[in-house]
Amino acid sequence: MKYSHVSALSLVLLCQQSFAESNEPVGIEEMLDATVEFDMPLEIEYTTEKSKETPLRDKDLRFGLAYQAGLDLNKLDSVTSNRFDSRLQWEKLLQKNFYITADGKFIVRFNGDQNLDNSETYSTEFRVKDFNVQTQVSQLGIKAGYQTIIWGEMDSAPINDVMSPWDYSEFAFTTPEDARIGQGSVVIDLFSSQTNLSLAFTPYPLANRFPGGEASALLAIILGSDNYTINDNYPRLGKDYELGARLKHTVGSFDIAIYAAQTLSDIPRFELRSPANASTPNFDLSYPQYESIGLSANYGKGSFLWKYENAFKNNVYFPSQTAVFRDTIENAVGTDYNANGAYNLSLELYNQTILNGDGQLTGYNSNNSQLMMRWNKNYLHDTLSAIYYFSYQLQYEDITQSLALQYAINDYWRIDLNATLFDVKNSNSPNAFIDDWDQVSFRINLTI
């Protein structure tokens, strides 16, 4: 904890001079973020210049209805998704300096949906991704409420992007921006002409979601049985929190940023509390804390955007029969290529080095490397969009592939198709439990 507090204070001191040099005001339209879509955008562009996001102007209020059906590709007679969604989006610029965003879904799950408990025939759930207000006073911007915080340069390797958990039950691989989970946070931004300091505070952190539901369902996949009980020590308001700081500086086509964060692991820790031979095992469920410091940089030239990211993480939890906590060093390099609008290609190479420490790692190498590729292209006058994702884990040769297609029939109706395949060749791989997550889903959307 002390490391992140000191790092955050250092960031403030480092940027003090930079902000003192510029009193040029920043307009609220430059400061405010546009709402990030849950669904795959029809047109995704990687640019080599800093883009300016502006609020939607054509329609403040949008309402959507959708039905999604999915099948297990290993057992085509097994339903994985059977749900109805209604979604409300509202964005409004009030007066001059206040901007309100609301984006939430009401989900009804029917018989067969993988997120249902065994005893349920249906369930309801309300998910909020955005419900916040933004304002600006001179060079100070404040955004408070439910929101996603996206930091770092990498699209697929979340090295410094640690302030928002991921929903792997959504289309996490083809559209990672859609899979981030909104949390109640306060983000303060201090602007100058070329420098931006961001401070983030989350008083009630959430965690990753997985196919099958919450963390308890993940344990069922790992154990191969649902015969267990869990003492859920989920993060508690007022006790558990997350802090993050980012200082970003831009010079021409070059961006550099440094980060400091104190966060909870988004991966749950399961600790056996009952005797090993108990007829019904009992587990404690918790989310250990860790600290991180890091940096990132990008450089745009021509059709290429070159990216680099690095982080040192202190006391990271690794699942094992007995919990293991180790320090790690993570690096990634990558490039985004825009083929003059014909297609977009992103390549990233990620490496994690697990440093020596107490305990015995199970299923992990001291060095873990992964190659990731994302390609997207639009067809039929931009009414059809395709995104293909490929990932290869070098040490264990695990392969993940995902293809998403989205076709806009007209301004109101759209159909989506998504298929994801996992090929885990080594039973000792830490990802062995995801080998049965292969699924295909069909979705029809109405937006008015």
C-alpha cells in the first residue's frame, strides 16, 4: 500500500511544473469522454494522431432490445446463452460544464443459459456500465459515478490497464472495449496543453466475470463439480478500495505516460478451509491486493502506431494448492496498422517474468509469453463488420481464436454472430480450465 501512495504523490510533484507553464483553458468537449459501446462498432479505426472524442449529438436517448442464443461448440445440443436484453443509453450536455451519461442493461436469462444456477429456470440482472456526471472548472476535470477506466497502450495485454475488470462472458476477445465492467469511481484530471494528470479512486471494486457466472461458477469449472460451499469475502464498501494515478505527456506524434496503482486482483483466490477429505469442501473466496508502477509510450508515423508498455507488480497472487504471491515484471510491444481504411491490424507481443520468491508455482513458467493479433474490416458499404482475434501462448502452445460478424440490416435492426474457440494442448497449462469454453452465439438487436 505504501508504495502506491508514494508513487502517486511523486506523480503530482513531477507534473506540477508542467501545469504551471500553461494556463491555456481546455474546453469541456475536449475533456469529456464519449460513451463506450457494449456492442461491436461498425467502424473501428486505429489512428496515428491523437483523436478527440466528442459526445453524441444526434440523439440524447436511445433504447435497445436484443435476444441472444448460444451453443456449446463441444456439445451442439447444449445451450450456453438464452437471454433477453433491454438497454437504455442517455447522454446530455447540461448548461455549459456538466455532461451526464447513463448506460445500463436489464437482462432476463431463460432455461439453459450458462449463468443460471442449477436450481434456476430463469433469472434477472441489472448491469450498469455508465452512470456518471462530468464537469470542468478551468483546467480541472472531474468524472464521478459508474464508469470504465481504460489506461495503457495495449488493446489485449492489460499491463497498466488495471483499473477496470473484464467480463469474459461477453465478447472480450474481439471487442475488449465492450467487455470492461463499469465501477463506481471518481476520476480527477488536471490538464495543460501537452500534459494530463489523472487520479482515480474506486471505493467499491468489482472483479472479472466468467462464462457460467460469478467466481463460484469458475470454481465449479476448475473442480469439475459443484459439490462445495463458499465463504464469499467480496470487496466491502469502506474497507476495500483501489487507487490509481497516470501522468501523460504528448510531444508531436509521441506520447509517454507513467502509472502507479494499488488495486485488488480481478482473479479470485480460493482457499480450502475444510479438511481435504470432507464430503463437501468449504472454500474462502477473496481478492488479494497488489501494487504496480509502470510506463507506456507510443509513436505514430504514417499508417503505423508503435506501442510499448512496461510494469512492475508487487505481491501478485498466483493460484496454487497453497497460495503463492510473487513480484512480476511485464512488458509488451506492438503496432497498429491502418491500411488506408481498407482494414486495420493490431499485433502485440507480451511477456511476464515471475520473480523468485516463497512457495511453489503450479502450472506457471517463470517466463510466460503471448502473441496476440486483431484484424478488422468493413464490407458492403460499411454495413457488415468483421473482427478476427488470434492468440498464441508460446510456452504451452495454447491457441485462442474468435470471430465476430455484425450486419446492420437498416438503421434499427442489426444481427451479430460470434464464435470463440480455445485449443489448450497441455493439461499442465494454467489455462487448462478454459478448454471447454468454446461457444457460438447469435444475437438480434433493435435500437430505437
